[in-house]
Amino acid sequence: SQQGEEDPQALSIQEGENATMNCSYKTSINNLQWYRQNSGRGLVHLILIRSNEREKHSGRLRVTLDTSKKSSSLLITASRAADTASYFCATAGYSGGGADGLTFGKGTHLIIQP
Amino acid sequence: DAGVTQSPTHLIKTRGQQVTLRCSPKSGHDTVSWYQQALGQGPQFIFQYYEEEERQRGNFPDRFSGHQFPNYSSELNVNALLLGDSALYLCASSYSGDTQYFGPGTRLTVL
């Protein structure tokens, strides 16, 4: 079963605009990660935010995490055509150490119109 | 520095057959995880290997098995293939930490 739910399922915006995607999850987490996938290929890691962090930035990406609401958002600023892809949030729970298996949502398909 | 590699890229099998997929982790990584991604869905966690043992397992039947070798590379085996096993199989590696780096995947088609 999938823990995360991304919203919206699909998003189409003009190049240069900002894109915001949301993710909700159900159980307690150790960290939450965002990945990008182009045309059914491998996933590219974008950013990781830990459960004790509230906001993180990486280039044009900004991620927030609200553990009380069990939700996260990914903001891509000044979008480019190359940002067209599917975006997934993935959560990792607590275990005896090391990297847990990730639980993914169904993804948001982002289309950037030139 | 090579990233995560997987082989083969594509594979076509028939129902009932067995398949083996291979993964080489990123240099310096010791943990390998496998995921199944059906069309239009997010990846689903199959299992994770660390120090040549299965450390975690998702909700997949025993037809799915794996192995990790001393050089940290890994294999995913699926027996008695079903049509529903058609999917993109992704391997990810990590080093005792949180970030998992994914390979390009193996596209399996079961006819």
C-alpha cells in the first residue's frame, strides 16, 4: 500500500511560473524525500527533510514539512521546460538503523508549457 | 564515479518463467533496496539488503527473492511470473544513511 498522497495528480503551468506540489502521509516518519522521474526512467533524488526540520532549500527548490499535519510541500520557483516530469514524495520510517525502505505516493505529473 | 547500474534494460518473459535482475550500487554504498513500479503508480518497496542479508521486506510474496554479494551488488529473482509482475524494477543504493540513489531500472514485460 502507498502511504503518501500527492496533490494535485497533474499540474500544467507556464514556463517561469512557480509550481507547488503537496504530499500527505499517514504514519510517523524519520524523514521525507522528494524525487523526480522523467518518462518512466530512474528516480532522481531532489531533497531530503528530516522530521525535526520544518523547511529546506536547494537551488530553485523549497520543501516544507509539517509533522503535526503529516504533510509536506515542494515548491519549484521560476519553472523551466526541463522541469517537466513526475514528482514523488517518499517517506522513511524508524527502524534499527540505516536507510529504511521508502514508501512512495502516486506522484504529481508536472507539465511546463513553453 | 559510476552511479547505480542495472541490467538488463528490458526483458520479455512468459508466464510461469523465472527472471533475475541485477544491480550494482554506487561506489562506497553498502545497502541495496529494490522497488517495483507499475505503470502510472509510485514505486513499491520489495526488500532491502545489507551485509548480504535481507534487512527489511515489503508486502511481496515469497516468489520475490534476492541476494547481495560481498561486493555489495545485488540480484532480484522472481519465480513463477504472472502477468501482473510486468513493471519497471528499480534498484537503489545508500550508505548507512537516508538518501537512496536510484538506477535507471529494468523494464520487465510478462506475456
